[in-house]
Amino acid sequence: MSDWCFSAELGLTKPDAELYLSVAESIGAAPAEILYFDDVQRSVDAALHAGGTAHLWTSQPQGERCLRENGFVAEPSG
């Protein structure tokens, strides 16, 4: 994982779908190649509507599991 984006830095606000499209464009990726996390369901829904993969953030363990399940980090060994 090499790119992090924050809505305030882009001058856009969630849940504006343009935010998610702007993030994808800024890193040269398709929205479907990006995994978005948010702790507000309507922001998750907006990312999904823009074509991204998005999950509601509920805890660090859940977030780590989601990253693994979506192929963003390797399964722990051993």
C-alpha cells in the first residue's frame, strides 16, 4: 500500500462521489482498484456508487482482515 488520500487535502467533502473519482484519478487507478474505509455508512455507499470497493470501519482487526481478504496485504504466516 503506497498511497493515502485525505478528503480535506483534496478540497472535497464526503459523501460527494467526485471525491472518490478524484482520488482514483490522482493516483492513476480505476476506482475499483481502490479500497476505501470510512466509519460512516453513507460515505461507504458513495464510494461504492463511484465504483470503488468500500467497507465500513468498525475496528482495527476488522480493517486488517478486510485488507487481507481484498488482497492488499498478505495473510500472516505461521
